[in-house]
Amino acid sequence: MVVVQRMTVFALVLSCCVFLAGCPPTPDGLLRTMLEANGVVPLAKPPTNVAKVALGRALFFDKILSGNENISCATCHHPALATSDGLSLGAGEGGAGLGPLRVYPLDDENNPVIIPRNAPDLFCRADFRSMFWDGRVEEIDGQFFSPAGANLLPGLDNVLAVQACFPVTSRDEMRGHGDSNELAEIEDTDLQAIWAGLMDRLLANPTYLGLFQAAYPLKDEAAFTFAHAANAIAEFEIKSWTLLDSPFDRFLAGDNTAMNAQQKNGMALFYGTARCATCHSGPLLSDELYYNTGVIQLGPGKGDGVDGKADYGREQVTGDPRDRYKFRTPPLRNVTATGPWTHAGGLTNLRATVARYNNIRAAINNYDESPLPQILEDTVNRAETTNILASLDARMPPNPMSPQEIDDIMAFLGALTSPSLPQLPQRDIPASVPSGLPVAD
Ligand code: HEC
Ligand code: HEC
């Protein structure tokens, strides 16, 4: 009943907007009711262990984790690029440079090697139960599911740690090809040998051995596995990138003055008539479920469809054709800084990424690839569009937004941005790493 009355107030406030020049700010009490109805509670930053974080930080920035010692996790998840890489689709091992200037490596036939999905940000991941655009790493009832199946290492702390076991196994991302190094020589299916090979590398380095021994109550070298490395990486990610000082997070923590009137109006739309919170709900701004929202496909694809250039998304994990083209709802903290957006990075403008929801079909049919770098322009997969639209989610499009409402939602997305972002490079990037390899790209 209370909710119904408040919704009436909300409708009144909105209709006022139509007649008056500019909206009055949405009342804070009403906003808090809407947040509560959507399960949005303040996030907490879990405690972390200093020695584990120190080890994880070294590993995250150290190219020793890549087969040819030419790329680190940070190359694709960089503090100066909001823990992503500023690219629609990334350039893995063998590439050169950082961010939008990074050059794609070439394969044996001189074709660019392009990573098939957009590199997501790593903000506020501590409470996640799924990882990757298709959720191929998941925690269900305390049990981990991953592409490694029964080969997954025991003793992993959380899905972030499970995730950290995989980039090092990917040839294009980090491991390398052919017989270019001792890790590349290992069969793709022998994940255990890859992880053991990495531990041989790390523990041969006295600084790493010391960091492992400081982080864990183990002294015997043989007792360490890559799970210890992965847990430390996860600990570092949680410690460094659980940023809870955005205006939105401060509002959630109780400060009504943290957000301005336009941001609040945008929040009311997001959780109200614009229906964004159907999916971007809860404390993570993601329900961690999978939807086909009609997004343009580009890049090499994931081996799906007639030419292998499609990406069936969640179906890759479940094998269920009903999951085709579905991707995990992305969380939106710091989304203003994490572009390009969507699973294949096709959208380079955040306002267009939001305005798209007004007319999904027009947006994908009239997709303009001209802002993309030439190498990617050539990969836009228009042939896939009809198939994508055929199974578009029934919730699409949500509700039409006026240009003013889109502005307000943009202001709300702005309120999800942490003012600490500019400090991350200075704070997170180590001057050197134990291997002595260059930290910069
Ligand atoms: C070549 C670029 C590249 C490198 C190197 C790389 N990543 Fe990623 N990362 C990606 C891409 C692309 C995805 C998304 C892949 C997908 O969803 O299928 C991703 C996904 C992730 C995710 C999942 C986030 C989420 O919420 O779904 C985490 C966490 C992550 N990477 C951490 C790491 C760590 C730790 C390392 C080093 C061990 C690393 N990455 C190395 C490109 C990279
Ligand atoms: C039916 C569920 C659903 C609804 C409703 C929805 N979204 Fe999304 N949103 C998604 C999914 C799923 C993606 C990723 C799609 C992909 O990449 O294929 C996404 C992507 C995004 C992105 C890009 C984020 C990134 O990191 O790449 C933004 C921004 C966004 N949505 C904002 C909104 C706003 C604003 C609304 C309301 C107008 C909204 N969404 C409504 C599910 C939804």
C-alpha cells in the first residue's frame, strides 16, 4: 500500500516534469524506497590480507605470467584505463603498446589476432558469483564451475581466483603459440601442466618465493600451487578496486547530499519507468543473469555459426540454444570510464549505448562502424543481425526515454563514477616487479 502511494507520488513528480521547465528533484525518501524495492543495499569492502595483496599486485603487473613474458594482466586491465584496456576488442600476447594505441599481433598468415570479447572492468567484484560475459566461471551452492571441469585446482577462494587461472592458459591472451616457450609447448587440454609450469617459473625466483611464503603459512616450496597465486591476484583486485566512494555509493551509505538533482532524477528513471533495473538490479547493478539485448557482433567471434564468427554467449556454457546471444548483465560502476561498451565492444559512445534501448532494432540495423579502428571495422558481422534479433529478449526495448530522460540517466551513470579513478595509476602500478621485466607496455 505504502509502495503504491509512493509510486503515485513518483508518477506525479514525473508528470510535473512534462509541464514545468525542468524537474523538481525526486524526493530522497521515494528514491530510497525504489532502491530497497530493487535490492540495492550498500556494498561492503571485505577485509584483505596485506601480504596476499602484495603478492597479487606483483603477479598482476608481472609479464612473467605470460609464456613469452610480453604481457601482464594489467595490459588488458590497466589502472589508467579504468581496469580495462580502452579497446573494443583487445590485442593479446605479441601485441605492442597500451590502450587505444596498442598494436595487434599478427598470426602466421599476417592476419591480426583479435581477442573475441571486450575486456571488462574489475571494479567491485568481491560479491560476484559469476565471471566472464557468458558466466563460464560460476559459483553455485559453494561449488565452482569452470571450463577446467574436474581439473580445477583445489583451494581457490572465490570466482575471481577461479577466473585468474584462465588468462594464463589462453594462447592468444598470455601463453603464446607453437614452441615459442615452455608453457606454449604444453597441450591445450593439460591445464594442470600449464599451472605447474608457471609455478616452476615463479618459485625459481627468490623474491617470489619470499612473497608466497609471507602470504601463506606454508614453507615447503612443493606445497604451493597456482591456486595460491590466483587467490593472491583476487585479493589484490578486491583490495584495490572495490571503490565505494562514488556519489551513488555515498548516497547508499546514507548521504542525501552526495547526488545532485539531475543524478537523482536519472536514478528514479533507472529504477522506475526506464526499467533499467529489471536487469541492472541489486547491489552490483547486475542480476548476474543472461539476456539477448540485441547487440552488434564484431571481431573473430567464438567459433559459432556457419563461419565461426558468431558468439552464442551463454549457450557456449549451457549448450542450450535458448541461451543463444545471451550475455551477462554488466555491472555499471565507473561505466563512464570503461568504454568501449558491450560484449564485443561495438559501442564507443555511452550515450548511444543508453539511447539504443529506445529502439534496439534500429540501433543494430543502422549500426555505424566508422568510429572503430580500421582492423575492427572490417569485422562487423552484419550477417548475424537477423539471427540476433530473432531471439531478442521480450523485455527489449524497455520503455521509451525522452532526450531529457536520457540526459538524466547519463547523469545517474556519472554518479556511479568513483572520484578516485585518477589516483589509481599512481597508487596501484608498482615501480618494478620481481621478475625484473618491464612493467610498462
Ligand atoms: C589479452 C587481454 C587480457 C589479458 C592479458 C587478461 N585479460 Fe582478463 N579479460 C579479458 C577479456 C577479453 C575478458 C572477457 C572474456 C570473456 O568474457 O569471455 C576478461 C575477463 C576478466 C575477468 C572477468 C570479469 C567479469 O566480471 O566477468 C577478470 C576478473 C579478469 N579478466 C582478470 C584478469 C587477470 C587476473 C588476468 C591475468 C592473470 C587477466 N585478466 C588477463 C582480457 C584480458
Ligand atoms: C533485459 C535486461 C536489461 C535491461 C532492461 C537493460 N539492460 Fe543494460 N545491459 C544488459 C545486458 C545483458 C548488457 C550486455 C549486452 C551485451 O554486451 O551483449 C547490457 C549493457 C549495458 C551497458 C553497457 C555496459 C558495459 O559495460 O558494456 C549499459 C551502459 C547499460 N546496459 C545500461 C542500461 C540502461 C541505462 C538501461 C535502461 C534504459 C538498461 N541498461 C536496461 C541488460 C539489460
